Amino acid sequence: MTPRAMWKAELALDDTRFPVRLFAAVRDTKIHFRLLHAVDDAPVKQEMVDAERGEAIPPQQIRRAVEVDRGVYVVITDEERAALEPKASRAITVERVVPGASIDERWFDRPYYLGPDGDDAAYFALAEALEQRGEIGIAHWVMRKKSYAGALYGRRGYLMLDTLRSAQEVVQIEALRPSASRAPDKRELDLAEQLIGTLADEFDAREYRDEHRDEVMALLEAKAKGKVVRFPKAVRRKPTDSLLADLEASLGAGRKRPRARRA
């Protein structure tokens, strides 16, 4: 199925501008359950209810607020929120280009494909140049009344645009305090390296499915056909207190486990 563009824009680098189309690079495959009344299986809906009196409140009487202290709320009106919305634009503006290694995976939020929308020569030239140089363009844009910062880079001859998390969202690794336990000794490090070596392989994206979703879908299909479903009992693993014993046990299991063959 050919993907449908979710937004059209212009990619701007200094005085150079060319049209692009934005496509989702990931999709939601979560199972969304409906709530039913247990008596007659009729669908139920949610309502806003006064937490103190238990009465349903109509939408026109609902206001938005933020709790700034315990029991203290600051109300913001729809007009005030609208006044703070960023100015609408169709431009994805690249403000600077940085080394790709300078942004780690904590900052990346949601990936999109950028496709050409007329000027193919400029589009593919930029995609190839960014990919060959291993660099990332830092871009800003406004879409659907929200401002975004993103990372623009080349991938397999095309452009990708990842939204970036804000500085307030990213927890710096320096915030982690080292524990009081001792550092691993040479034997433990050697065992860990051997364990990693037994698991060395190539990445195959086809192997990584949402197994829980597959199991739920299989259950739903079986129940829809009137089949009886039985669940196997889970085997609980006995915990151990020794890191070294865990490593040795894992290493031994790795030697006995046959390597998976790929077609």
C-alpha cells in the first residue's frame, strides 16, 4: 500500500527552498479495547464527573487548569491558549548542521520520512550529501498548531526527519549516582565479554515483532470462532545473589544453545 502524505511543506536551507511531503515512518499497531457493559454488552462512554458530588458535567462548563501547589490551580482560558499558539507556516527551516555523533538516541522522539514533491534533483542531492558526510540538520517547523524541533538526515538515499525531545525531557546521564558497590574485577569482565561474544549476530528487523500483540490477536480470533483457549503455566526462575554465578550460568547456556540458522 502506497503511504499517504500527512503534510506538505517547503524545506528551507538559507536561500534554497524546495517542496517536500511528510510521511509517518512508524504506525500504531496497538490493540485498542472497547469498554462494554457487563450486563448487556452495550458500549459505554466516559463522562466528566464532579469529583466531589459525582455529577456529570457538560463540556461547556469544563475549564483547563494546572495545579501549581497542593490544591491551588491556575486556570487558563481557550483564548489565552490560542494566543500562545505558534504562527502557522509551511516551512521546515534548517538552522544549522551538526555532526551526526553529537546527538544520541535519547533525543530522538518520532521518525518521519520526507519525500520529494517536485524538485527531485535538489531533494536527492541534499539526502546524499547529508548521508555521505554523516551530518544532521537541526530543523524547526510548525505543524497543526504545535512547534517542533527535529533532526534531518539522509538514509538510503532519502531524507528522514526525527522530532527531537526538549532539553527539559532528557535526563542527563551525569544525574545517575554510582552505587556504593565495588567495580567488577577482571574475571567478571572476561566472563561478560565471553557472554557478549556468544550472542554476537547481525540485526534482522523481521525478527522483532510485538509478540504480546500477536498472542492477543490469536486469542481474539480463537474466541471469535468459539474455540476453548488454555494458557500454559509460567515457569518462575529462582533468583541468585551472585553476579558471577549468573554470568557463568548464562555463558554455559549459551554454549549449549544451538545457533539459529537463517534462510
